[in-house]
Amino acid sequence: MHLKPFILVILSLLAWTGTTVAQETITFRKTFGDTRHDFGNAIQQTTDGGFILFGLSTNDSPFNYDLYLIKTDYRGEKQWEKKFGDNTFQIGNCVQQTTDGGYILCGADNGYGEDSLTLIKTDGVGNIQWEQRYRMTIDRTVGRYVQQTSDGGFVITGLIGGSPSGNVYVIKTDAIGTLEWSKAYGGGKEFGTCIRQTIDDGYLVLGETGSYGYGSSDMYVLRLTNSGDTLWTKTFGTESQETGFSLDLTSDGGFVALGYNSNRNGDLYLVRADEFGNELWSKSYGGDSQDNGYSVNQTTDGGYFLAGRKSGGLNQPVDMYAIKTDANGEVIWDQVYPQGLISEASSAQQTSDGGYIMLGSTTSIVAQNPTSDMYLVKIDSAGNTSGIIGPPEDVSLTICPNPFFEIAYIKFEQPLGVQYTLLLYDTVGKVIREESGELYQEIEFKRNDLTPGLYFFRIYSGDHVLGSGKIIVQ
């Protein structure tokens, strides 16, 4: 099963331990969860201006999960929640509001020993109206993305096949989930991640291929007819490994696709193409460490909003990451939204007030055990959660002396004049010290009770990261 990398990180950690929408832009940061692990995989703004959140949550067993559905108002305040499961491993990957005001959910269920693609239809308050499981062969079937179609039915894409091989899988159903047709595509090393109905009632599918293309894996885009016949296929990539996670149709009839490449450092990878799949341009975004892209949407100004995760490097925290570009893919702004040791955005969209909403997950270490929550962030059009422009990020700093015995000075290259918070981490990522104060141009860092060794720090001003680094105590 192709879980998001974030969930794989958490499983590895376990091994070693009726509202009227306001017209102003509302911003907030929220977490949701009432068990050891809760993950957010999909979000959509609803017709009442609120939000529907979908993912998974641990049930009675720490290694089993239920589907987890939450409805909030426009301020991110929880209105209701529902969990669906049978004490096995359920995965919730996508949610969409339907034309009747209810919701369609898709994912997978391995309660029968192998995965079955799961489709659940609820009413407007999360009560199940019907559910279907599709397992056409003895192989695994996983649903990654669902969309209601113009005829009132549903189309789903995902994976069919045994590990490690598989194919892109597409299912078309009627309005009550009865199967109309299903087809597999690819050469045995593929999976689907996103599907969109096109203006002619056909479909555009995004995924990954290891059978075709330039590198060992590439983005894979298929153009299908209304009955699922292939019109054309395209691959996008480089000599690195590329994966496609999110697709959006553009106003000129083309599309934009986002994923990431796994070269030595790794970057978000954005491709812009015309209606025939011809590449118009591609861009990479990121720093010196692995940065991943999971969601892209064309914005009302013709540009694009990208969301995912940004890594600070080895033994450094991973943060929720957003990028706003113009129509040519040039960066207008980018920002991180730290929460816990690891955070990311799995799903995002532009909101009716001109801002953006992002849903993902955040993980911290509590008593040497990882614990995770859904992480919901609402920002304004400039990427701020406070509505004001914050201080500069990643300002150059030096540490002197380093290593040190009693006192070290963290010095910034320019005067800042802000309130700061410094978090100190040990080598397994646990926060062992937090201190705050007013930062002009340097911080006096005292050893106090620290034992000799290597530590990592990150310095914040509000939501903004001013800098980070390593410090050694002798």
C-alpha cells in the first residue's frame, strides 16, 4: 500500500519507542485528535464556508486505524466528528462534498487480509447512507482520490496489484456506488493518485510509473474517454525518481501536476502542460534537504498554490510548507508552519475569502513515544497566520564559541528587534529546553544543566523561523 511518507515515518518511530461566512480573511492553526495517532489526508471547503477534514485515527489497537471525519465551521471550530471502522486497518485518503450536501469518502480496508477499495457516502452530518468495497481480483485495491461526476456518480483512482508491482486503477460507479466499469492501466509498476473529470466528460489521471519514461520512476498522466478508454499517456521526469501526487485543471484547458523528485536532496516538482499533455514548463522548489509536494491548485489570479513539507536536514524538524507562484511558476512567497517535530500538508486549496486552507499532520515525542494529530492551518493571501508580515526568515547566524563550555552567543547578521522563542532538541528530536525573550542581534545561550554532547536548536518569532543550527557542549 502506498502510504504517504509522513505515515511511514510515524510507523518507523513506533519501532524505536448553518454559519454565515465572514468577509474578512480568518486565520488560525488547529490540531485535532483524541488517540495516540491521528492523521489528516484530505480537506475541502464546504458550501457553508466551513471545512470537511478526512484521514485516519488509531482505534483500540495502536497498529489499527479507523476512518476519521471532522466538520468545522469557518473559524476551524469543530462542529462534529465521526469514525468508521471495524477494528482493522482502515485508510482514509480523500473526501468531497456531494451535490446533496453530504460527503463521499474513499480509501482502503484490509479487514479481509488484503486491501479492498472503500467508498462511503454520508449525509450532511456524517451518517452513513451506503458503503461499497471493491475487490475485483485477489490483489490489493486501494482508493486514493474520488470525484463526483456530472451524471451524479463517482470516479475513483488508486492502485490494483500485489506489492511491489501494481497498476493505475480507475473505477466508475453510479450515484449509489454500483460499479459501471473498472480498468487497470500501466505496465505493472504504476499507481494512481488523483483524477479529474474534464469538460468533455472524460478523465485526467495522475500517478507514478516505473514502466515508462525517463528515470526509474516518473510522473504518469493518462487522458481517458468517458468510458475509460485511453486517448493518450504522458510521462514527466528527469534522471531522478519523480512521483505525482496532485493534479488540477487550468483555465486554458490544460493542467498542472505536483509531486517531488528523490534526487540527492529532493525538491517539489511542478509540471505545467497543455490539453494534449505537452509540457509547457516544469519547475523545482526546495532547499538543501528533502522537500515534498502533495497538493496544487490554480488560484484565482492564474498562479498556483503548492503545499507539502520542508526538511531542515539531518536530525532537524520537518515543517508544513506552502508556496505561492505566479502563472509562470515563479515564487511570489513561500512559508513554513512549524508544529511539533514533524509536520506537513497533505491537502490544500484556496478559500472563498482569498486565503488558503491546509490539512496534514503533526508529530511530537511524548515520554519517548511519538504522538500525532491532524494539523489544520488557515492563512491569508500573503501566507500569514497573523494577517501581518512577520520578520525575515532564515537570517544568517553564527555561534561563538562552538563547541562551548559555559556560554555561547548566537549572533545574527542584522538587527531584528523581535520577541523570540528558542527550542533546543536532543539527537532523537525531543525538545529538552524552551526559552523566550527579546532578540535584537544576539542571544546569550547558557549551558546550565546540559550534559556534554551535540544539540540542535530552532529560533522562532511567532510562526516565523528565524534560524536553526547545531551546538556542541563540551
